[in-house]
Amino acid sequence: MQTVSIVGASLAGTQAAQGLRRSGFDGKIVIVGAEPHLPYDRPPLSKKYLAGDTERDALTLRPAADPATLGADWRLGTRAIGLELADKGGVVRVDSGPDVEFDGLVIATGASARALPGHQHTIGVHCLRGVDDADALRQAFDAQPERVVVVGCGFIGTEVAATARQKGLEVTLIDTAPAPLSRVLDSEAGMAMADLHLSHGVDVRLGVGVSEITTVDEGADRRVVRLALSDGTSIDTTVVVVGIGVEVATGWLESSPLTINDGVVVDQYCMAAPGVFAAGDVGRWKHLRYGGHLSRVEQWDNAVEMGIIAAKNLMAWDQGEPMEAFDPVPWFWSDQYDRKIHLAGVTSTNTEMIQGSRAEGVFVQAYLDGDGLPVGVLCWNRPRQAIMGRRLLSERADIDQLRSALG
């Protein structure tokens, strides 16, 4: 290969570029990124950066702080709009500047925050995905609004609610689901999250959605002033934060020959087509550890590991060498108030409390599959056990081993 294009200038794309250089690739790397910023760390956006405890420069990923270290051609502020593949290599069509020809490709375009339909440009209605979103929301918080309404009780929504509450703001947290984090945790653990927010003075409303948004004219624009909810109540507010999931950034690939289904579908090696690999939030891969089911994980650690493996396997493919299956134990974490929440692996409806209790807010809980084998470990304020639990899951430990090590 002479030229590798990486589409997506965030964590997974940066890791792929590093992986290529570490694997000895000395050709040209072209990194195409829709945002105008050098790659930066996203987890602090809903926590320390939003709170004002971390400054912008501290977010920049290394070695992106010194772009020359990767020896890459950075095409920032450039959006990919199409992909054409040839027998070997192809062309990435972009919205500005010359198109990018490549011999190998890593797709790492991630995802964008899902907005409330019809209110993408309403003043006071915010999504949080990038640093520009965080800057706008930080400014809104600093203006001391009378109430912040967070729509969606996923990780982003609950983290933003915690940050707003710690800044002394009145907060209402709503979700159509019966428990927070319903896409990630079991219902009882989700309700422990609800109790945590209730104990800090958050107005938590579950099983409720937004039925109408009232706005007023502000010049040529509109500003939110009230939300009507599906239970017949309403909330006056000038700041709404929408955390209702993401839309995978695959629109530019619709006319390509790749398989698109809630992400770019790849095999266990992260390969979507010969010489074309995907990594990070956009990649949906055949996860052998969990029965070969297609998995797509929206987390920091997954972006790092998948970016590295995609680069390594691209080099192996080019050199005709065996590739390595991407088979991680997923790893999630969240800091909210005084709680450190870690989830290793995946969840199930079959749970066992190994240590502590939800009422204490300090516990270790195992998730088991239908055969009683551990597939996940949830830890609240037990970071050491979380790390041990992840290692044990990677070693395919049984429940007795988990009880002995984590109990």
C-alpha cells in the first residue's frame, strides 16, 4: 500500500493512524474529519469540561496535539460524501478540496446525536456530541437558567443532569422508559441510578415523553419556553438537553457496495470489504465471544481497541498475513456525583449480587447467561473489582471464581 485514507478524525481514527505507524507503514496517511478541530477526548464533555473544571487544551488527544508526529495529511473541516471502490483501493469523495484516492481505507466516522424532530435549530434546545455542543451548553449553564430539562436517561443524559445539579441548577430528568439506562442495565440497577439522582434533588420522571414544545420568536429564530409531556403536565424551561441516542454516520456510504445496517457491517477482523476496515462507533462487527452476534459499541475503550486492530489487520491483509479477530470484553464507565460506575462485558436478565447492595450505592453485581456463565460485571464505587472482573471475564471465569475474587 502507498496511501491509506482514514475517514473520521476522532479517537478511533487517531488510534488507527498510530497503529499503522507502529506496524511499520511508511506510506501516506490522509485523515479526513468533518469537524474543524484536531482529535479530542469526548468523555469529559458531559462531566468535567461541562462543569468548567477542565479547559479546552486538556482535551486534545496525544499525539494529535503535535499532528506532525503521525506524518499524516490532515483534511479537517472536510466531510466525506461518497465512496467508490475498485479492484484494489478506491476514492473517497469529499465536499471540499480534492477527492482522496487510497489503497487501504479505515472508516471511523462515528455517530451524531439524535435531535428532537423539528427543533435542531431552536434556541435553548441542545444536543451534546462534540466540543462545540459542550461550549454552547456550558454557556447556557453559566447563565443560571431557572431549570434545565434533560430528555433521555442514558449515560449522556444522566451525566449532564449530574453536572448541572452540581452546578446548583434545578434539573428535571425525563425518559419514556420505566428505568434509566434501560438500553444498558437491568431495571433494578437502572432504578438505583434514578434513586441516586433523586437523592441529589433531581426531579426524575420516568415513563413520560415530550408531546409538544412551545417556543417564542426571538428575532428570526425561535426559543424554547415550555415542554408539554405525555402525562398531561408541562415544564417551563429555557434549556433543554436532548440525550435520546445517536445516528450512525453512514449516510455518505449509502451508494457504496458496503453493507450498512445500524453501522458498517464488518467481519470478526473489522473488514467490510477487501482493504476496507471500520472502527469505533460506526463499526458493527461479528463478535465471536458472544456467539458471533453483530455488535456495535459506543464507548471510548472500544474505539481505542478497534482502531488499533483495524490498522493491524489492514497491514496484515496487505501483506497476505493472518489477521486477528477483534474479540474484546466491552468496558463502560461513568462518573456521577460521588459514584464511579463500571460495567465490564454485557448484561442479561439473570443477575447475582456478589458484594454490597444497591441501597448502599456500593456493590458488585454479576450478569449470567442462560447456562449460568458470567457475561458481565457491574460495579458501583468498586473500581478495583471492576478491573479484576473484566480480566476474569476475558479469561472466561465461572461464577464461583467471580464470587471468590470479587466477593
